[in-house]
Amino acid sequence: MANLFKIYFTEALRLAYWLPLRKLVQVLPRSFSYRIARSIGRMLCRISGRKRSLLQQGLVFLFGSEYPRESVQRTFVNYALNSIDVFYYPS
């Protein structure tokens, strides 16, 4: 029963930030939202040491040492852009 309460509580918290954030993103111009998402993606690339190194290891495994170095940063930026696009789905 406590586990069920925890699930409901976390979902309520998620909705508490999801709905206002979605409305905010939908009100902003898309070009501005995408510019912010690109900046967030670059920032995530810099601060996510473990995920960045795992991604680099995967790229070396797939393509050898000759993979484009900007691929890692573009992956983080693409993730942030996809996350912003989720806010636009209902519209």
C-alpha cells in the first residue's frame, strides 16, 4: 500500500511541474524554445561526464577511433530538442 502511495505522489509531483512548463513552452516562440534547448544540450554534454564517456565508448566501438568528435555534443543537443518537441505534441 505504501508503494502505491509513492507512485501516486511522484505522479502528482510530475504533473505539478509538467503542465505549467508545457504551457510556458507552448507560449514561447518555437525558435526561442529550440535555441534554449540547444544551449541546454551543450550544457548537459559538458556536465554529464559518465554518460558522455559511455557515448564516446559506444561510438568508438561502432565506428573506430575515426568518428566525428562533434557527434557526442550533437547527440546531447538532439536529446534536448526532442524533449522540447514533446511539449508541442498536443498542439
